[in-house]
Amino acid sequence: MEVDNFMLALQEDESLGRTAMESDGSTPAGGRAFDNQVQRYLKAAVRRHDLTARRNRTLASVLQEWTEVGFAKAQVASIANRAGMSTASLYQQFQEKRILYCEALSFGHAILLDALATYRKDPNPIRDLTAMLCNYVETLSQPAPQQMLIAQSSMLLDPEFQADVSAIANENHAKIKQILCAKVQKWAEAGWVRLDQFEAQRCHLASAFEIQSVPCFKMGSIANAPDGNWPADVQQVVCDFFKLYGTEKFKQ
């Protein structure tokens, strides 16, 4: 009950000007942080001998190709054209399609993790966690990261890609786990949550991320993308977390 009352107080706080969900649950550029970063790599001026910038633009071109035509219809020649080079020049950078696609997937996950951290931080733990979850769900509701995850699902079914892509997906999952563990540890040090069930707490948040943000993919199409109810669902997840693990200091 203490948490329910606290959430109500947050929403009615006139100093915010809007509700807690509206003011802190939004993400920069309406969830388009991933797409905006891809576009910056594509439009950046690239000098001939700047190998890192050339590589980033090529990998961003793969992500853009997946977004616009889908993984199944993506063509290396089209990707090279997007990157402003010939197909032969592209293969000088990436010796084969498998390497190109796997590096693009890893590159996309790095952008996605950066987008995960790009939200309006708040010293209040409820608002902070709500904003973090909302930011991630809203980011993944955009076409570019959705198509990247469809590409990942398709490659996991292909023996040529399976081992490498599985390793990339597992590494990304481990990094998300690290972010969540650091968040719980920070709140514990501030006296907001208990650490007597650390793994359960981490799983609670990880499950919330997966349920709220990871659509189900079938045959290259989105079978179950986040709907308009997800902000309320996220808020419920946050309330449930603090009901279970909040300390007396938090309740007071």
C-alpha cells in the first residue's frame, strides 16, 4: 500500500508539470535514438584513410538495408552502394557476407545498449526504473531495432551463422544483466532495496525487460510488437518490484 500511495503522489506532483510517466518515461527523440545514431554514421564525412569511420558507415548501411527491405531481401551490392563504395571495396573490408552480417549485428547491439542508457535519470528509484524500462521498450518499438532482431532470429536458424550469432546474442544478454545488477546494487547502497535475494531481483527485472520489450518473431515478420498498453504495464512492473524488495527506508 505504501508503494501504491507513493506512485499516486508522484503522478499528482504539480512540480513535475506532467505525470511521472509522461515526464520521465519518455525517451529522447521519441524512442528513435537507435535510428538517429545509424543515420549519423551514414551521413558522417569519411576520409579515405579513416578506417574506423569507413567500417562504421558500412555496418550502419547493413542495419539500414535490413530496416528498409528486410533481412531476406538484403543485398551486399545494395549495402555497398549505401556505404558509397563498390562491392569489391566492401569485400576488402569484410572478406565474406557472414563476417559482414555478424559484425553489423554486434554493432547494432552496441548502439541499442547505448540507447538503453539514454534516458532521463532521476534520483527517485521508482521514476528512474520506470524511465529506464519505458526508454528500452519505446526504442525497441521502432522499425530499425525490430528489423535487426528479425535478422538475428533468421541468422540463428542458419547453420552458417548460428554459432557466431548465438555468441553475440549471449554477450548482449550478459551486458544487459550487468546494467541491471549495477542498478540494483546502486539502490541497495542508497538503502532503497534489500540485497538478500540479489539473483531473484536481477531475474525479476530481466524478465520485465524481456516481456515488455522483446517481440515474438515468426517467418521474418513481427508477430507481437509492444502495444499501446506497455507504459501502464511498465509502471506495474516497477510497483511490483519495490513492493517485493523495498526497504523500510523506501516505504517511509
